[in-house]
Amino acid sequence: MRPLEAPPRLRTQQLAFAAHLRDPQHAPAPAGIEDRRLAVYRELFYNSLEGILAGQFPVLRRLRGDAFWHGLVRDFYREHRCHTPLFTAIGEEFILYLQRRQQEGRGDPAFLAELAHYEWVEMALALEEAEPEALAADPHGELLDGVPVLSPLAWPLAYRFPVHCIRPDHQPEQPPEVPTFLLVLREPSGQVGFKAIDATGYRLLQRLADNPSGLSGRRILEELAAEAGLAPSAAAEFVARGRRLLEALRERGAVLGTAPPPPATRL
């Protein structure tokens, strides 16, 4: 059975109504509706959206005052078409919109999209449904000989700007020479925390997250040493330091333990 469709006249009215709510200054209201009644809907819809975004992006909300914030939200409301009806996903749509504005050169602060992503990550990880307990990992396994298992609740992040330091009285215009690397981790209590890490730690976490061949911790560290162009003597020290880093990550819960290496493939 075909789904019921609104009669053409009703659909035209619905589209005009939606267009007016998004952009009341440029889209005329549907005929025959009292403006006093329309004003209730205009205020209700906008305030609902603004409240959701303000809750998800509190630093961005305070960054440059009411005029900047409400102008940004109204632009988003008018210009962006969300692809999900979920309130919890509106923040991600807002980030996509800010990234598009950045590409278009709309004059926003250069760090704006990255700051929004940094703020969104906390909520996204808090809602993440992955269960570390479901992964087969030996919590006491040897991290160099086995395959280190990264917790699905540990996310490595990289930004051009030091997003964790941005606030109303600190808004850098240009990114520093050294990028910002962060590890965000959800604790068993449910609390989400961020920790600054260096480039080596970030690359190691990246490799642990993307290890389809099941390389051992030693092999991953050796490949990272080669990637850095280290001599054999320096590479040995690099592996030793990498082992200590893996142990620290296991103590924090970012690494769950080890899985056995996959069996060798017979020719």
C-alpha cells in the first residue's frame, strides 16, 4: 500500500509555513494565518533549537556574545537541512554546517568548527553504546608480544588549534606550529575526561584503533620508529618507551589488555 500523501494545497501550505519559520524576514507567511499565532511558533521552534545547541556548545555560546551566537544559530536554522530527526544528533549537523561555512569563507573564527567538534565529543562519547566488556582482551597480557586492544571508549583527537584552551579571553587567530593532540576517555563511572598527549602517543593510538592485521604491540612500535626515520639503536629505545606508554594507557583503561596474534596463514 502506498503511503498517504498530503493534498497538494496542504503540502504547499506546509512548505510555506516551514519556510516562514526558518526565515521570517524573507519568506512570507501562509495566507490566512494570524501573525500573533505565527509568532508563537516562530519563538517556540527557534528557542527549542537554540536551547539544544547552547547546551551542547557552552563555550561557543559564551565566546563572542549574544549577537554572534544568535546570528550563527539563525543562519544554521535557515540554511542547513538536517538529515536526522534525533535531537542528540543536531550537534553533529551543526558541526557539518560550521565546516561548510569555513570552506565558504564566511568570516568565522578559524578555530570555530574545531572548537564545536571538541565540545560535541564529550556528549558523543557519553552516549556511546559500545561495551568494552564485550571485547575479548586479557587484562594482564604482555603488551609487546600480544595485540593491544584499544577501548572503544578511548578516542584520539587531533586539532590545528588548542581547542581545550579557547575561551572568551583567549581566541587565537592563527594555529600554532604544533597541532593539539588529545585523548578523550570515558571512565567506568561514566565521566568523560580529556588528556593532552604528544604526536607519538596520538600515532600509537591511531594504530591501535586501526589494526586489522592484528599486529603485536612490538611490531606496531617498530613500524612507528621506522616511520619516524630512527636508527636501529634509537628504535630500540623507542620501543622501550612505547611499552611504558602502553602500560600507562592500560592503567588508565584506554587499553583493555591484549588479544592473541592471529594464526599464521599457510601457503
